[in-house]
Amino acid sequence: MTIIAVTQPYVPAYRVPLFNAIEERLQRNGLELRVYSAAPRGQQSQRGDSASGRWHRHVESREIAIGKWTVSRRSLPPEPAEIGLVISELEALNIFAWRESFRRRPLILWGHGKGYVNDTSWLADNVEFGLIRRADHVMTYAPSGRHHIVRKGGISPDKVTAIGNSTDTSVLRVETERLLPTVSRDGAPSAMYVGGLDAAKRIDFLLEAFRVAKRLMPNFKLTVVGRGRDEALVRALASDEANLNYVPEARGAELARLGSLADVMWVPGRVGLVAVDSLAMGLPVHTTNFDYHAPEIEFLSEGEVFYLGPTAERFARQSLDLIEAGKSKNLRHDIPTIDKVATSFANVVFSCMKVG
């Protein structure tokens, strides 16, 4: 079969259900999915969430410093004579994508579309727009990323599709709905954090807010789910505080169980894909006016995300007030799902391959 090649820095566990769903859709049309990635590096490696699947192929990657930038150098293995289309990261310094843009096979770029999680310069934006012009199509996560490319880059709207982004929310929703009638709560206010334990997530702020909340309301509980560079901070406090529950990893039914015991999601730093987890479990997100939220925060509507703070003291007080207001969980139906994203992804491929 013709191969559809996707390149990624590495494959995190939450991406496995999406690639499985994409593979299924491609196979129905005589196409084979292969995801080429290297091992995670730096902070990503400390999250301990690297995964794989039958569609995965390992490639070596070498990092090269160019001034203040670092770029990854990698190549596909010799087999890709059968590759009919390549999907690679939407990044200005994606050297592999630049090389591919000079080949005859179609190239799709996949990414944010604008600098949500970091500051970008005029030069970097215009280099990225140059790469986009050489590609056949672009997929962004959120509509605002698509709008930025079209408006700022002068790219044809027909060339850019916002396909969404999601974790396996279907499992989370089914388990949440099953558990809600059976959950027995002791009345203690409770928050949950889910995500990488990295600087961008402001873990020090999270733990300080916990200390404040527990001082104000001694029965307050916090569950922290995730791994990363700041894991030791969480473990140290959890060893001294019975009301802080640290869980290195939880997905699917187990994450739904933990979510059923919480009132809100605490994410004082970058809000990313945890937004769709919160929607699946009906947990409002309490965050701050952080400068670098990921595009997925746009999936949250009024009443589903609250910007508190700016200090940990004020964040904790405001969050407790909102919890005490006693709003019930809101399980709205139009949530992002793997099926929706996989279908949109596959449709872009089919269009570029002129399939169907």
C-alpha cells in the first residue's frame, strides 16, 4: 500500500489512540500509516510518557545549534520509495520539511499555526510562512491558528484546515457518566491537576496554592497526576501532606475515577490538552492569565474556565469561593473527540492524495 508518513519529535502516550484511529481510516482507502519519530529529549524525556504502536518506526535524530536556535536533523529510512505523502511539524526551522518541500510528493504541515506557547519574531513567522507556501496543505489545532496563517501570512483559506485536537475523551466521558451516580463525597473541597510537571505548568505556584487552600480550609484535597522535571517537589510535599495525593500516571477509567472525586481542575500554568480532559469529566478549569496557554484553551467556553490570581494566595481564595458556590458538573455533549480529529485529519490526506 501507499505509505502516509508522519514525522514527530516523539510519540507521547496520549497520541496513540489518535494514530490508531487515523490508521483505521487510511487503511479503508488503501493507505498505510507510518509514524517516524526519535526518542524524547530533555524535559520531554522526564515526563516518562513515550509510547509506540504498530504504525511506529524509530528514526535517529541529531540536534544542531544555530545561533540561539536548536534544530533537529533527521531523515526517513531507505524504505520510503513507497511514501506517497509526508506530514511533518509546522515549524520554521523544520529542516526535514524544507527538504521535503522540494520533492514531488505532497507535503502537509501540522501544528499550532502561531506562537501560542512561546514568543516568535517577525523573522521566524515569515520563515514559517515561506515553508507554508511551499507545502500542499496545513493542519492547525484551533481556528485561531488557521486564522493567523490566513490573515498574517496571506495564505489561501482553502489551503489551511483546523482539525482540532483531543485525548481519548470518549472513554473519559463514558466512565465519568457511569461513576457520577455512585460517587460518595465527604464534603471536602477537592482539586485535580493533570499534565507534565514542568516549569511551564508552574508547579511551584500549584503547590503554594495548595498550602494556602489547606490553611484556609484544612480538609481541602489536591490530586496531582503527571511526571516531569519538578516531580521531586510534588513527591516531597505529598510525603508530608496526607491531603496531597500524587499519582504519576492515570488515563482512561482511572483518570475518570480521580476526576469524579474532584470539584475543579487546577492548572495555574499552561493549559493545553488538559482542556479536553476537563470537558470530558465536567470539571471547570481554574487557571491564571498566563502568557503562553496552548490553543486548546479556546475549546473552553464561559463557565468552563476561570482566570484567577495573580498570586497563589489570591488564586487559592478565589478557587475555594467558586467551589463553595457549589456549581454542579457540566457534561456538555459537543466535546472534542479522537474520532472527530482523526476524521478531519484523514479527510485532508484524502483530498491531497485525490482519494475518494
